Amino acid sequence: MENFTPIQSLVGGLLIGLSASILILSSGKIAGISGIVAGLMQFKNTSKEHYIWRILFITGLVISSYLYSLLMPLPATEISASYSTLMIAGLLVGFGTRMGSGCTSGHGICGLSRLSLRSLIATMSFMLSGFIVTYVLVHVI
Amino acid sequence: MTKHMMTLIAGIIFGIGLILSGMTNPSKVIGFLDITGNWDPSLAFVMVGAILVGFFGFRKAEQTNTTLFCEPIHLPGKTHISKELIIGSLLFGAGWALAGFCPGPAIVALGAGYQEAITFVIAMLLGMLIHDNLYETLKK
């Protein structure tokens, strides 16, 4: 437990909840990152409005590490997966979040904040497979 | 402040929250998923913090049903627990554990210039396109 950071994680979580609340109360949209990103690749029956808020929110995510670095030093980003693993993982995350209608943010934060049973089932499912795959990777292989 | 300005600020706050919480560090994510090993439960606090605030934000949204700019709020209305919901989420969890990235943190790390995150995001976009176009068409 030498890496245990409950305070930073809690404060980070409060900010994420604040962001999701701002987005729903100002734009009426759900802060589900997989849905926001996938919406940028839909070209049928879409208005200008469909793209604008998505582009703005994603732009905020993209520039956030630069802005963070102006305030305080960025924490480490340690990536141990190989490029081939990253590609397989990316495909699974992209396909799976679309099939399951959401990811950690849409189901795990927005959905659970609304006490949605559907999001609870989704969250339990991705946590379960995350635990199993990690167990296999860390302790079996 | 305009609606668009607030959306951009929400994106920035979301990203800063992800960085501060440790979600953008794949080794931290894997430490959280490694429940039988040297478990680091920190990331459970991210969900606690986010829901603590989100609960009130979404309750307000459900009560008023209109935004601060008097536009309708679209809350997902689906309640059906489908096979796709579970299988898709299981696949997502497997990918999350393989890389240590989920969609939001991967985009933040892409913005920080990590080549690995760029690779992951390109594959993720491809996975989304495969689902929304190929898979959805074949299913019909």
C-alpha cells in the first residue's frame, strides 16, 4: 500500500463529479467520454450543435495536462504495455464501450450518480473482467 | 459565461480531476485492479468523490429538466439490462486492464504527448467504428 493516495484520489473524484454536474446543468449532456468521442465519428442526421459541445469538451481534456503543469508538477504516467498490447486494448475498449453504451465515466460516474441499475450492472461487469484480466497478467503469465 | 465556455471548462476540470486522482497513470490503474496482489485501493476514492458531487448535480438536473440556459436536458432513459450491456462492458474491462487506460485518461495522456496513448486512442477509435458501422450493420 506504499502508493496509497486517498486524498488526491478523492479530490480528483470531486472535480470529476463537479465537471459532470456542470456539463449536465449547462449543456444538458452526459459526461460519458466514450459516447462523446464516438459521436464525433457519426455523420448522419447530425447538426452543428451535435459536434460543437463534443469538440469543446474533448479539447478541454486534451489541454488539461498542459494547464495542470502550469499549476503543479504532473504526476507520473507509467505505461508498461507493449504497442501490440495497446492496440488490442484500444480495440477492446472502443468496441466494448460502444456495445455496452458507456465506460468508466458514463456508467461508473454519471450513471451511478443517478442510481441507475443498468449502470451498476455495467460497472460491475467491467470491474469484474478488469480484475480477472489483471489477475491473469500479473499472477499467472 | 456562455454555454460553450462552460463546456470547455467542464472538459478542463474533468481532465485535471483525472490527473490528480491517478486515473491517468496506467500502473496506478493496474495496481487498483490487482486485488489479489499488492492492492492499491486509491481509485475507489475517485468514484466516491465523483458520485458525492454528481449525485446532487444529477438530482438537480432531474428535478428541473432544463439547463441554466433554459434548454431541455436529455437524460438516458434506458433501463433494460441487455446482453450487449454486459458483454460490451466485460470486453471494455478486459481492454482497460490490458493497457491501464480507459477513454478519458487516454485522451488526457494523448494531450500530454505520450506516443503509447496516441496508439491506444487510434485503436480505440477503430474499435468504435467497427462496432458502430460493421457490427451494427451485420447484426441487422
